[in-house]
Amino acid sequence: MGLLSCGLEQSQEKNPQASEKAENEAFRILILGDSLTEGYGVAEGDAYPALLETKLNRELAPETGLRYEIVNGGISGATTSGGVSRIEWFLRSKPDFMVLALGGNDGLRGIPVPEMKKNLALILRAADENKIPTLLAGMKMPPNYGLSYAESYAGAFQELAGEFEVPLIPFLLDGVGGMPEMNLPDRIHPNSRGHRVICETVYQALSPALYPNQP
């Protein structure tokens, strides 16, 4: 259907971004993250960003007439502070959309929630100033970090999503975190099976975020 001119025209009417892109020009999605995004412990092609690029081009591209390209901005050990220092560099690649998936290492290191929230806000503001729509991927901390910290931590993502009016994935590791069969022996990083679940989670949130006006 995407190969028919009438189908492409209808797609562009629903999705103005399609008409703004030159033929064969990629719609670039930056995923700014940490080792979860980098794909620590799995083959590059098994990490969720690579899986997501394949899924977008297989399932969404025929409807939109676009070619999707994922920029994997994941670095092992990255914190929100590191994201602040890197965001301007990544913006030089001129992404059309960003998935912000940082904060996990802040939580694991016990970094104060207000500091993490401030850093995420700086990144979201930079994206906003550059007119880059963003999907925020939230994280959660296990109860052993303390109920108060865990609640404050999870709430920070919800508050930021409301403040910046961006869509939110409440928990990036939904269906993966705490499940041995979905993780490497370290019980922190997803295995290839876990990455497939994360890909589906991000795709389900990303598709309507890319085209919020599409019925």
C-alpha cells in the first residue's frame, strides 16, 4: 500500500512530517540513554534500538512513507548529568524525535532525586528549544532503596512529563525488570529476550507519540 502514490498522499495528509522529508531522507530518532540503550551484554543487532529501527521500517514506514533511522545514544554508566553534557553534541545530528531514557544509574547510585530531575529538565528544555518532540522513558527503583526514595524517584518522571507536556513510558523495563529469564546473570542488564520486550514497550508508546493526530 505504501508503494501506491495515492496511499502515500493519504499518509502525508495524516502525517505532515512525511511531506516535510525529502524522498529517501531518513526520519532520525535519537535515543539518549545508558547501558540499557547501548545494549550491554548483547549483540548490537539484538539491542532494543536496532530492533526498534527494524520494527518501525517494517510496520510503520508503509503507512507513513518515511524511512526510520535510530541514533543509539546509549553509553554504559551514563547518568543524567552526562546526558546534559552530551545533549548539544547529539543535537548536531539533527534528530527529528528523541527518546530520553536516562536516570537508571542515578537511582542505582542514590543521586538525590531533585538533582536527577533538574538534569532531565535541562535535556528536555534543550530538545524543546530545538523543536524536537520527545518521549520520556521512566524508571523505577526496587523497594530496598527505601519506599520514600522509590516513590519520589518514579514521581519525578511523571512530574516532568506533565511539566513539559511530553508522553511518558512509566517504566522502561516493564515486563523485564526483576525477571531472571529476561536478564543477564548480573540481573541488571536485559538479555536478548528482554530487549525484545523493551522494543515492544517503546514501539507502543512511540507510534502514537510520533503521530498524535492520526486516528
